[in-house]
Amino acid sequence: MWGRNVYDSISKFLQFQLTVNIVAVIVAFTGACITQDSPLKAVQMLWVNLIMDTFASLALATEPPSESLLLRKPYGRNKPLISRTMMKNILGHAVYQLTLIFTLLFV
């Protein structure tokens, strides 16, 4: 039960981190190309990563396991850590966040 909980927590953390980092990199790069000055400076990027890493890891590491984890089949040894559904969620949330940020930045 704890092993499945750790695996799920790692997957959730990875999904959250990849979304945040994809958005931050695209905002910094696109903003630098369009406005000739990055909207996110290096120190701001470090703060975003520090805050997101800390709070996300605390939230996901303190999630207790439930009995429902034992009702599903275990994952195979060759199953990828980032599934197709996770990739869709990452890209979907990234597009939403980018739309919101670019609207605030350029409008």
C-alpha cells in the first residue's frame, strides 16, 4: 500500500513540476523574443522553482495511503512514469496557464 502511494505521489509531483517548468520556460523565452526583455528574471525563476518544489513535495509527501490503492492492479515494471493521460493533462494545463499569463502580460 505504501509503495503504491509513493508511486502515485511521485507521479503527481512530476506532473505538477513539469507543468510549472514548461510554462516558466515558454514565458521566459517567448517574452524575451517579443519584448526583448524576459518577463521572468533568473532570480524570479529560481524563486518560482523553490516555492513550487517545496510546497508541492510537502503536499504530496504527506498524503496518507488509502485502502482503495490495494483494489487496483499493480503497475508493470516497464510502465512509463509519465502516461499518455498525464501528458495530456500537462499540456492542457500548460496551455491554459500560458493563455492566462500571456493575456495578462500583453493585453
